[in-house]
Amino acid sequence: MRHQRSGKKLGRDSAHRKALYANLTASLIEHGRIKTTETKAKAVRPVAEKMITLGREGSIHARRQALAYLRTQEVVHKLFSEVAPRFKDRPGGYTRVVKLGPRQGDAAPMAYLELVDFVPGGEEHEGESTASRGRLRRRREQPAEQAEATA
């Protein structure tokens, strides 16, 4: 019986699990929202909240602790310069899990793990050039024009 055994194993050994948590946390900090299974989202949530708390501290020691866990200087820089300052007045609860329903292939329950101040669609086309946005717009308009032509 596994009474009072906290945490999920997720079918991985401890090193693989730690790497998974670090990678998912880095992706969450980088993108603001990640799509994963409910179980992984619930397992990663405390880790992500701890990293944001370290970012709120802002000390060199906290930065080194975050770097030791996340392993990427760019993500740590974004955490300390952009993400953590947005939550400076919030006493915890920086993330939310939004349930999405079953995945197509294996019916695994899926969820978004997102920062509470995440705005969907806000950064969607941020890195694209104006030419590629124009192509996207034309692609969206073409089906409507074809429907009018056939009617």
C-alpha cells in the first residue's frame, strides 16, 4: 500500500522525471502555456510555482538555484526579468490547470498548464514577418471567397 507517498512516478526513473519536470517548467516560462496530460500538469505545477517564487526573490543565490534546475540561461533570464515581476504582488498561485478532454490517439486526459496572467492569442504571431502574416490572412480569406463564387 502506498499510504502517504507523495508525487507521481509517471512511469519514469527519478533522473528522467526530474529532466521532464525541468523541461516542462522551462517551456511554461518560455511560452506562458503548455499542453500536456493532466497528471504531468499537476506534477509540474509545484515546480513551476517554486521557480517563479525564486524569480520574485531576485537574488543572485535564487538565480543560481533556478539555473541549476532549469539549465538554460535564456529561460532563467526571462523568468527573472519578465515573468516574476508580473507576479510581485501575488502571494502564490501563479499557474492554473485547464482541462481539455481526452487526447485523440490514446484518450489520455489533456490539460493546459498556464500562467494565470496568460492571454491566449496575444503572442501568437509575434515572431512572424509581415509577409508571412499576409499569407496567413490570404489563406483564411480564400475559402470564404470560394464559397461565394460557388453560391
